[in-house]
Amino acid sequence: GGSIRQPASLTGTVGAKPTYGGVSRYGVIANASSLDQVGPCANNVLDTALLHEIIAGHDEFDATSVDSAVPPVVAAAREGASGDLRGVRIGRVKQFARPGTQDGVNEVIDAAFAQLENQGAEIVEVDCPNFDNVMGAYYLIQTSEVSSNLARFDGMRYGQRRGDDGSRSAEEVMALTRGEGFGDEVKRRIILGTYALSVGYYDAYYLQAQRVRTLIARDFTRAFESVDVIAGPSVPTTAFKLGDKVDDPLAMYNFDLFTLPLNLAGLPGMSVPAGTAADTNLPVGLQIIAPAFEDDKMYRVGAAFEAGRR
């Protein structure tokens, strides 16, 4: 739930998730069809915008691709490079002030908002109450779509096949294929999604999650009535050691806390380097969120913020 912005934040680079439908997913293995996105990563905002402009646009081979004009992301990045944010209203989400967020991350984000204000932006607190329910809603929807999409990899009609030496039944070949082809986390999500979609649980879990998704999108709609973009942390902590959380899936899911709301709403977002956490000496990213199909707004603010840090 943030596979572009999170690594960008952890490595001190720029990563952008376009508006849902703005960049083709053709050729990408379907994971969760209503959430999957393709987006650019680069060393700076302008390079990210240049790549974004190249890959964006309608694709007849992708049913989720939207036939609309590509936002002027490169022009916006070049405009923002002046560093002038006068007249721009930036929202700070009340619900992003989460217990458990690393102190060093909070300090960098506070300094980032102070810098944005010094560059002329007006900082406005916005209330998005349904963000508190984002974790459960996202993982019910995502795992449900995973279980449906990955059912095709059965070794019979699609994908690799294992154990088909003539001595096994179709069911045994299918079990071997899916057992070897999927890792533990993928298997976990398939099981969760299958449960959520099963008879007797669909209304209680999946349908309720979709209702929460609608409420989260409405929170964003209300917020953007008073601000141009929203900003906040990309992730709650700096990078952790390889393998530290591999046996704690809930800790990994909680790492997605700040990136999930806009995934559910289909909005564009980007992570821009904001500084280094004093307690770990590792990079922290500032997440910038824009209204749907107004990706250029986040590029303008991102480029201005980047210019202000030079």
C-alpha cells in the first residue's frame, strides 16, 4: 500500500503515485485491480515529472485507463522550482498525528511545514475522521482482490506448472504449483481475501470495507474544498534493518498507515526528501497529496519544497 512512495521516503529519493487510471497497468500482473498503480521514481522532482509525462496517457489495452488529458506535470515542476508558494493552501491532516510515529520523523515533518510556510504557503489543519478506519478497510479490499486475481495461477490454464509428471492428480498439481509459486505473505493475503468474500461474510466484511472507502474519499473531497494539496509524513519511521519485521505482518501493515488513504480514494501522491531523522540519521520523506487528475499541483509544491531545501 505504498510501494512507490515508501521506498522513496526510505532512500531519500522522489517517488510519485499518479491518479488512478492516469498511467496504464498493461503488462503488470494484477494484484488488486482497484488499487494497483504504476509510477515513476527519480533523484529529483523534475526528473520524476519527465518520466511521469512519458508513461502517462490512455491505453486501450488497460480497461482501467482513463481517456483524459495528461496533467501538465513537467510545466508544474518547472514553475515550482522558483520556490514561491504564495497563495497556496496546504492541508495538514489532524489524523496523521499518530502515536507510534518515530520522534525523528515528527521533527522533520514539523520542520517541513515550517519551511513551506516560510516559502509563502498557508498551512490549514483539516479533519478526515474516517482515516481512523483506513487500515481495516484497505486490507479487506486488497486481500479480497488478491484472492480473486491470483486464482488464475493454478498451473492448469495460466502461469507456471509444478509436479506434472503424470503421477499426480490435477488437484495435487495445482496445490504444488500454488505452494511453490507464492510466498508466505501472498498466501496469507489469499487466505484472508477468500475468507472475506466467502458466503456469510461478504456483507459483514467486504461490503462494509467498500462503504468505509467511500467515506474516506468524501473526507478528501471536503478537505480539498479548503486546500490545494495535503501534506504529511510518507511513512511512520525511517528504514528498519532487513528482516526485522518479516515475522510481524501487523507491523508491516501499520507501516502503510499514511499512504493507504489516498490509495483507497485513487488520488495522486508523491514523496519528496524532507531531511534526516536526528535519532537514526536516515532519510525522511514528505508526502504531498493532490486532487484526482490534478497531479500537477503536487509536482509544483514538491518542486518548490525541494528548491527551498537547497
